[in-house]
Amino acid sequence: MSHVSNDLLADDIEAYLALHENKSMLRFITCGSVDDGKSTLIGRLLYDSKLVFEDHLAALESDSKKFGTQAGDLDFALLVDGLAAEREQGITIDVAYRFFSTEHRKFIVADTPGHEQYTRNMVTGASTADLAVILIDARKGVLTQTRRHSYIVSLLGIRHVVVAVNKLDLVDYSKEVFDTIEAEYRGFAADIGLSDVVCIPISALRGDNITGASPQTPWYAGPTLIGHLETIEIADDLHVGPLRLPVQWVNRPNLDFRGFSGQIVRGSVRPGDRVRIVPSGLESTVERIVTDDGDLEEAIAGQSITLTLSDEVDVSRGDVIAAAGDPPRVADQFECHLVWMSEAPMLPGRPYLLKLGTRTVGATVGHPKYKVNVNTLEHTATRTLELNEIGVCNLTLDRQVPFDPYVENRDMGGFILIDRFTNQTVGAGLLHFALRRADNVHWQAVEVDKDARARLNSQRPAVVWFTGLSGAGKSTIANLVERTLHQLGFHTYLLDGDNVRHGLNKDLGFTDADRVENIRRVAEVARILVDAGVIVLASFISPFRAERELARRLIGEGQFFEVHVDVPLEVAEARDRKGLYAKARRGELVHFTGIDSPYEPPASPEIRLDASGTVPAVESAGLVVEYLRQCGVLAPPQEPEAATDPS
Amino acid sequence: MTRLTHLQRLEAESIQILREAVAESERPVMLYSVGKDSSVMLHVAMKAFYPSKPPFPLLHVDTTWKFRAMYEFRDKLVEELGVELLVHQNPDCVERGINPFDHGSATHTDLWKTEGLKQALNLHAFDLAFGGARRDEEKSRAKERVFSIRTAQHRWDPKQQRPELWRLYNARKHPGESVRVFPLSNWTELDVWQYINLEKIPIVPLYYAAPRPVVERDGTLIMVDDDRMRLDPGEEPKIRSVRFRTLGCYPLTGAVESTATTLTAIIQEMLLTTTSERQGRVIDHDSSGSMEKKKQEGYF
């Protein structure tokens, strides 16, 4: 390793280690396209800090001959291009983390591709970076992609930017070229709020101004790239803000010890500090800061610790222990920036999971207010967000969460969205502020409740949800079930897909987004009817699992019965009572379930009915009624518990 | 205190990862290979859950061909720390007597380690396993996630890996799937050694130089650790001062000549040397994409 006194290493290893044990750490991201020489730059940083070992170097030499783009010269890019598939394509397609070290600092580099469709990767790499190195090819100057990278850097809250004007050797180390690029970049950076910008003329290939000042650029008096990265002060204002400790784990080795473990993401804490548990709002005092190395007098942002409190307050994973005098706000509706990271587009209204800090909650995203064209920074209207798109949306959570705006603290305002079925991380977002709307719409407490209404009706309300392809026979069976229940004296209501679309949902079409909204509204109506004490029969294609699950959660387990009216597509299509399949096949109907829009069958419905034609509809309806009887839905309601005397 | 050193930051990050993984899994386990990275990972785990013990067992996927010193070290450490250790030896291998001499290093490693690991994870229905791998070890590992999802067949699919932002890890999985978690992802070999030095973490004595009986084969020094070692006709073990930079099955692990008998001397030697860590392992040598292939098949 260069930049370390090799003499010290050889002569006084103890002194050398003491020096190196007290280094600081800097995480940075490199942004640029394949052609800007980004991989070459990182390869060069590793090579110059002698972190390339002899056997890697041998592999590099043979690889350079095989895949290299430098006519047999060492191709540093090959040191960092990892996956075999990428190597063949000649581009990096994911985020890779590299490590090197100098006398003063350890560096973690997030290497992300600059290719147009990989916004996702850059956002990922930027989320943990303290600084960004933006590469510009001296021959090309500030390009669209430079603006895109700078916008993402600014969005993700990276305050320090180094513009490395690369390939200066190819423009004869021209001061004019460098000055023009610097002036143009600074003008643009100011517009998007990047203030700490340092421009450095380099050649990654030749090593100019990387570790040592280049004799080729006598006109440049600024720092070398490494020199700057080694010495830049990353303003660590994280330590001075109010305490935020998201609780990861409740530590209970025995009945005498109850500690709360987590990593401080902002501020500092000392024994005796007054703290508030959010969202519960309970207050207590810090008793001890417990670590395996002994109790601490103080702990600061970045440290992983365990706190004990002086009172027996209820604290769980997901809570935030915060400075009592300056706690985070609590809300369940927000405006946010959202970066979409999945091939499947964002669906407004679809229930996702949201992870913020150590808390995971249910979330739905509203229609985007706009999306940002990352190249021009223009705002355009949109109904959804596709892979790699960034938009501004409202977010509704199923419970209140503690938060700080992202600009104040990344860990208290940065979240991910998870698809409930694929379990993939599909989006990442930055909270701006809480919407007042939720604060002002209070839940109206009513005295006559669901149980009371059910008792008056002498029945147990429930929802029987029929799902299946068009033409499966859902409505026919639902109709028969309703008739039977009615004859037995039950209060019922049949919600039918076609009928609802004539009224409540006549503003909706058949796109995926509209289908989601259709089912959301129906589920809400069904919930109101159940609340009113009615047995609801809902007959909807309802092609997506996610929305049926939403309905199930809304209604509540034990009152929701999913009936899969199961029919092979060929059979339904052959029946085609309404002639819709034929139309869809001719292309006159788009987004038709089974033809050009998917149907996701239920994994474990309460009832599966064979609707291929071998079982008559009357028999199927009988099965449903029998099932409801066995589940107790058709039994009389429970008597209320004896009221306790309030005196 | 105003700022953290790089080792303090790394330790705090690893602790955060360990706690997050435990909080989001049903049956976690820590893979313990007896090597120095495992020692560091276990040390950090002891800190992460203190004053509780780590709420998971250790799992050693054993090949029966490790150095004797490794078994002694393992059993002593586990007793001292008071943690639970599970040892799994692939029963098919035991029955068939799989060994590196008759079956070659690739088959030996695949059956004992890769298959053995899958068996053990299935047997105990572990849904999350900690591993000590670091991103700086090998090029294809630079892109490995901290939380890496494996299919029910324990395969790694590069396309199914999830983006990891901030400190937010998505550990959700379908039944049968599992997660591999690498708390030391962002550590380098130098960080590991510095931390061992600073924290006085015990490591297997084989890392220190000592006079040991070795034979030289294809330029690699192999230690004759027990009488199962097959010597070629006329081959005589010679006593040389050697140490190991990486530990595995003794017939497959090359020693280096060294006189470094202290930790600082080892670090000094490592910093002055110019060959990288995994070179001593025979499995990496076949082709440049080989680790990636192994990973897809379920090797750690």
C-alpha cells in the first residue's frame, strides 16, 4: 500500500498499526458511464494503493489480453468488472463495493453503472455515500447523464461532490477545456442545490492527479483526487442533532435485565438523559448505556448500543427512543419522493409493505403528482411509475410511524417498499413531510357498533368473495347462494362486478391500476356492509392476489371467505356467454383477464369450486352454503358479555 | 468522543446487521468455520447481544479433514463462550469415505461442504444463516448483498438479489427460501487483522509460524497433520517453519514459509507480501468465473 510509510511498516509495526487503527472512514460513490473510464479510475485507485495483489495482477495481465480494450496494456477496468455475464457484455450492471485504504482513511467505494436504465443502482449506491465522484469525459463535457447523476446525488442528500474531468490526456491536458467544463458544471450544480463542488483534471489511465500532482497540468494548483478524498471534512452534524435510536431488538437475558438494542442514527445519549418513546409518547430516563466493553458515559450517532431505562415502560422493536425535548413527529400520511425499482410498475392503491427504520407497516401509494424527467428535470403528469422512474406521491400507511424529513436525517426519512407477494424490494422513497389531511379527519366514534347491529339482525356478518375468470359462473353461483340464504331468513347483499361498474366505479377502466382501484372501492363497500351486519356476496374477477388480500385484511380474518370459481381458460373461452373472449382475441378489447391481462389464482382459498362444467351450479352453491354453516356463519350471534359495573 | 474510527464504524455496522437479521428471522444460525473471519464474526455477535448470549447456535459443516488444531480450538472456544455448537458431517460422505486423495479436491469440497451445508440447513430448518464472507475476497463477491436470498434449493440467483439502501434490509422470504447474511461484508482482510489485534481475539495457532512437518507438492507446502496423509514413494516430510494464511482441509491448504510468531509480525508480513488471501485455496484456481459458479450452486 502506498500512502503509508512503508518504512514504518517494516521498522515499527506497532507504530504503524496505531496509526492505522485510528483512521476515519469515507464512503463515496462514483458516477459516470462506461465510456467515461469509471471502472478504469477505480482500478487505478486500487492499483495505486497497492491493493492489487500479485496473483490478481497476473490474472489482470491475462484478462487484459483476452478481454481488454487497451490493446494489451493493463486494462484496470477488468479489476473491478465482477460478474461473468457483465464481463462479456463489457458493462457493469449492478452496484459493486470496493475497498482501499490510505494513511488517513479507509474508503468504501460504491461503483454504479451510468447506463440510462440503471437509476435504481445509482440510488442504491448513493444512499450510503458521504461523497460523490462524478466523472466527465473531457472530450465530451457536461452531458445529459452528468445532469442525471448530479440530480440523483442531490436528491439523495449527498452534500460533497468531486467532478473528475477524465481523459485529459486525450485533449492535450488543455486548461481551456477543463475551465469550460468546470464553469458549465458549476452553473448547473448551483441550480440543483449542490454547493460543495471540487473539480479536478485527471487521467485515470495515465495516473495524472490521482495520487500525485501531474507534471502535465502545471496550471492546476488544486488537490489531487486522493489528496482531496483523504482530507475532506465530512461535516458530521449527525452527532449534534436530537437523539434518535430506532429499537432493533429487546434484550432480555433474564428477568432482571431489560435493555433496548439499536444503532443511534442521530444525536448522542448519556445516562440521566430524558427520553421519549415514539409513537407511544411515554417518557423515561436513560439509566445505563450497556456494551460488552463496559458501560459508556456517552454514545453518539453511528454506535450500536443497548440502553436501559429507569422506568418499566413498554418498548418494542420499531419504536424510536428519542430526545424528550425534541422527539420526531408521528404520522400516517406523507408526501414523498419515490424511486421505482421493479419491472412491474407501481400501482396506486395496491397494498405494499413499507420499511422505515426498524418498523415495517402496510402502505399504499396515491396517484403520482408528477414524475421527474431525470435528464431535463422537467415534471410530467403520470398515472404510475415504471422501473427507474422517480416521482412525487402521497403515501398512506396503515398505522402511525415516527419519522423525520429525509433532508434532516436519512435513516429517519428513507424507506423501502416491498411487494407483499414476490417479497422483492420494489421501491425506495424519501419522506418530505406529513400531510395535515389525516390529522384533521378524526375517526368518528359511534355507539352502536358492528356486534350490536349483528345481534339485531340475529346473524353473523361476513363476506363471501367469489373470484375467477370471466365466464366461470361466479355471478350464477353467488346468485344461487344469496337466494338460499335469503330463504333461510338472512340479510344479504350481492355486489356484482358488472353492476358496480355501472355506478360507483363507472369512472374506472380495465388497466391494472384501475382494476386495483375497482377492488379497493368494492372492498371498502363490503366492509361497510359487514359493519352494518349484512352477509355480503361479492362476485368479481378480482385478478390480483394483492387486492384480494387487501379485502381480506380490511374485513378481517374469520369473516372473509374466498371462493375460487375455478375454470380452465379454454372452457371459459368456449362458453363466452357475453362474446367478450372473441372480442378480446380480435383485439377489440384490451386488458382482458386471461388474454392479455394476468389472473393470479388464490394460493389457499377457503373454498375451491370446480366450474369446468362437470358440477352443476346448484350443487356448487350448496357447497358454499354448507361451508358457511360449518364455519358458524349461519349460527345465531353471540350474546353480549355482561356489562361491567363502571362504579 | 467526536468521531468513530473505521473499525468502530465497521463493528457498529456489523452489530446492526446481526440484530436486524435475528429480529427478522424465525430460526437463524451462524456458520462457523473456525477460521479467523469466523472468529471475528463470533466476537462481534457476542457484543451485539450482550448481556444475552447470541440467540442462535453455531453450525460447523465439518469434513473430518480439518487440521487437528482447528477441532481443539473450536471445542475450547465454544466451551469458554458458552454458546451452542452443532457439527454436521455429511453422512453420505462418511459412509463412502470421501477424501481429497481418492476423489479429488473438487468432489471432496462439493460433497462435504456444499452438499453438507444444504443438508444441515434443511435438517434444522434454518431460515437464515450468517456467513463470514467479505466483499473484498473475490471479484464476484464485490456485488454480493449483505442479505442474500437463496431458493429452496439453496441456489443464488443474481437476478433475484434485492437492492439494499441505507441500513434497510429486506429479509422477507417465501416458505422454503432462506437468507444468507454477511455481517462482515464491508471489512477487508487488513481490517480483520487489525480488529483481531485490537480486540485480542483468539485465533487458531496455525496462523502463527511454528516448525511443522510439510511436504512440497506442485510448489505448495502441505502439512502432514495425521497419518491419513498419503505420501508418495520416497516422499519424506520435512520440518519447516511455516504458517497458514487461510484454513481448510489440511491436505488442500497450502502453508507459507514464515517466522512470524506474533500477531503484529503476521500483519507486517501480510502487508509486505504480494499474494492475495484465497490463493492458498485450491478451489479458486480452475477459471476466473469459478467462485460465481460455486455461489450459484450454493457454496458459501
